[in-house]
Amino acid sequence: MGNNAPELDQKRSIDIITSAINDTRARMEVNTGAHMLLWGYTLTLTAAAAAILTLHAATPATTMIWIAVPVAGIIGTRILSRRKPSDYPSNRILKALWWVVGIIAAVIFTLTAHFFTVALLLAVAAIVTGIITREKAVVAAGVAAALAATLFPIYKYLHPTAALFGTEDAAPAIRVASYEAWFALIAAIMFIIPGHILHSRKSALTGNNNPQKKSHQ
């Protein structure tokens, strides 16, 4: 038995380290999912509201609604960061990635209002996020969003696709509203769906922790 004791201690140490790594990864996924939900709903609702206002108001003032994205997003991110502080190296990498991508996307959108480029840029960032977190759902959502974003230029330059959407010869307001509606759909695919998948890990994480707490008691 004396010879088996070191082996048991080594196995127990490996189990503790493995459990700690899995717990850290799960918490990182939950944190990422919360941020994806925040930005996903902000982008989706803002784009949908912009599409409705463009159709019914058709005035330059409707573009001001897009200010809600950085305002709500930054305030919400600060609140989440205080509630769920994340000092993991992967989270710091993701934070830097999304800050850079977000600033570039904001500049592109402000100067050109080019929904195609912004959507594709965000989709690439989502794919990278999925690779870093090792979450296939996020990678798949990013790929789906990137493919959906490529429909923008196809829609714009190919007449059959434009006719399919019914806005080939449509008024400018209808064309812009269709872009905004499609962007809302892409944001939902890219952020909301994988965000809920990742955020669901919270209940699983809590469920796994409770039996441990009870057993210690």
C-alpha cells in the first residue's frame, strides 16, 4: 500500500488539474456567450429598427439609430466585465480582437455604410473566436454568417439574385431597408444563436458544481 500511495496522489493531482482546466474553459465560454448575446441582440434589434424606420420615415435622421450599437454595447460590456471579471489569457486575446475589429467595422460603416464588408469582417472575427474557444458552434455560425454576407455583393451585381429579392428596380429606401434587414439576420446567426449555446453552459456548470459542494458538506 505504501507503493500505491504516490500513484494515487499523482492521479488525484492530475484529476484536480484537469478539473480546474475544464472549469476555466467552461467559465470562459459562459463569459464569451454573455458578450455575444449582448452584442447580438443590440445589432439585430438596431438593424431591424433601422429597416423599419427607413421604410416608413426614409429620412437621414433614421441613421442616427445606429448610435445605439456602440452606446448600448460598451455600457453593457462594462457591466458584464464587472459582474464576470475575466483574467484568462484567451479572454484577453478575444477582448483585443473584438476591440480592433469593432473599431475598424465602425469606421467602415461610418464612412461607407458598407454592410457587406462590415458583416464579413465580423464573421471572420466570430470564426477566430470559435477557434480560440474551441467551440464548433461559434465557428459554424461565423462561417454561415460569412456565406450570408457574400450574398450582398451577389445580390447587388447579379440580376437574377436581385430579381429574387424583388428589389432590383426598387426605390432607394426599400433597397437600404433590405440591406439592414439582411444584416439583422446575419447578426442573429452570428451572435445570438451561438451566444445562447455558450451561455447555456452556465446552468450545466452550476449543476456540476452543486453536487461537489453538497459532497464536501
